[in-house]
Amino acid sequence: MSENTKIYDFMGYRKIATMFSAILLVISIGAIAVQGLKLGLDFTGGSLVEVGYQQDANLTEIRDQLEAAGFQDAVVQTFGAPTDILIRLGADHDPKLGDKVLAALQAGGDTSIELRRNEFVGAQVGEELREQGGLGMLLALFMIMVYVAFRFQLKFSIGAVAALAHDVLIVVGFFALFQVEFDLTVLAAVLAVIGYSLNDTIVVSDRIRENFRMMRKGSPTEVLNASLSQTLSRTVITSVTTLLVLIALAVFGGEMIHGFALALLVGVLIGTYSSIYVAANALVMMGICKEDLMPPPKEEDEVLDEMP
């Protein structure tokens, strides 16, 4: 890094950042506890009906037709192309449900609509997916903690996992607060957020460790400020380019991946923030110092020290 890098006083605002994170976490945990997640059919069970149109379909009109036919709370979305429509229903298993939905849609006068798929996802399958997804996330956090502790130091490990838990809770809390459907694609996005945030935290941690060994003068806070300032341009460029792609996906990607893109949008924003003000702030709280990162003395050095 260039010696002319401007040093920003990131840690000077760590108390404000701590209060901000605490407020976000309280809101997120409160939303999860009070409102809960609006789980998709992947977790709750229900029916999937896919139909094909000859021309681009009108989603609003399809919803109105289904509601008029008695199919309440039907989720209608495009499935790859504007002519392919996927309908999600919380109905019990009915082998003839697809035919009933098709008849309701053809009652509008378009007899060219064809039924392509009629599937049922059982509640037991949804429960297994929910449990396995949660266990997978906990296992990922544990393995990350082990890796960072081995790669750097235990205090870095605790800080990294604290930042990741912070990010996951806020992303999940966002979906609970605004009652956006939480399905398997969103769960995949949450796991992707863990990977993205971890990558950013590892880059910052590596610079912090290097500076603790190179900067002989300077308090831990000054070392952290220098490290964060030196990696700032990389962090900003990575985050901005990622956000541009995610915004395009959220706007133009269709309803199938809207939840996925939205979760990543929130996750990238909060993950960039947490790599600076959660992981690094945790190191200050735990009293990180140069002695924590100095390599252990060699056996020969210990012998020399013991000689008179």
C-alpha cells in the first residue's frame, strides 16, 4: 500500500456504530419474534402449478381470475419467460388441482393456455428443509470460527463470527419486518452473504495483522484505522460493482429471483459496514494488541534466553 494513503478515523465513531448496530439488531430480533418470517411453500408445503401461454401473460389479470375462482392468496410469477407462469397455492394435495386452475384461467376466453406441471410439496419436506437449512448455517459459522482462529488468532475469530451473526440476523430481520416471502432462494442468498462478508473481513484482518507487525509505534486504534483506510478503496470498489449487478437483478430479473437479489442487496450493504464497524470494533473491545499477533519464539531463542 502507498505510504500516502489518507488515514480515516474509523474507530473514532465506534461508539456510534455500536449503538446503530444494537438498534438494528433489536428491531430485527423483535420482528422475527413478533411477526415471524413469511415462509414460502418450500418450507410450509403447498401446491405448484405451471401453465404456458401463447403470448406474454398479464400477472395481475391472472391473480384476479384465480381469486374470482376461489383460489385465495395465490402467488403468481413468471418462470423463465413471460409466457411461462408459475402459480403457488397453499392448498392441500389435490391431483386435479392443476385442471381446476387451468379451467379457471381458460374461463377468461383464452383456451390456448396449457397445463405443464402440477406438483405438491408436503409440510414434512418443508420442515426438513427448514431444519437442515438452519443446521447448515450454524455449521458454516462454526467452521468459519475454527478457520479464522487457525489462520489468524482467537480474537479475530470471535470478531469475524460476531460480524457474520450480525449480518445474518439483520438480513433475516429485514424479511420478517417487511413480510417478504422467505424461501429456499433467500436462504441461499443468506449463505452467500456469509461468504461475501467473510471475504471482506478476512482481507481487513490480514491487513490488520500485517500492520500490527510493521507499525512499531502506534496504539491498536491507530493500527486499525490505518488498516481500514488502506483496504477502503478495495472494499468500496467491490461493494459498488456487486451492488450494481444486484440492483439490475432485483429490477429486471423477475419475481423468481427477486427475493434472492433483495437479500443479497441488504446483505452486501450491511456486510460492508460490519467488516469495518463490527469485526474491527470487536477487536478493540477484546483489547487486541501487538503481543497477540507476534510469532511464538523459537526453541533456540528460548534456550539462549535461559543461558547465563
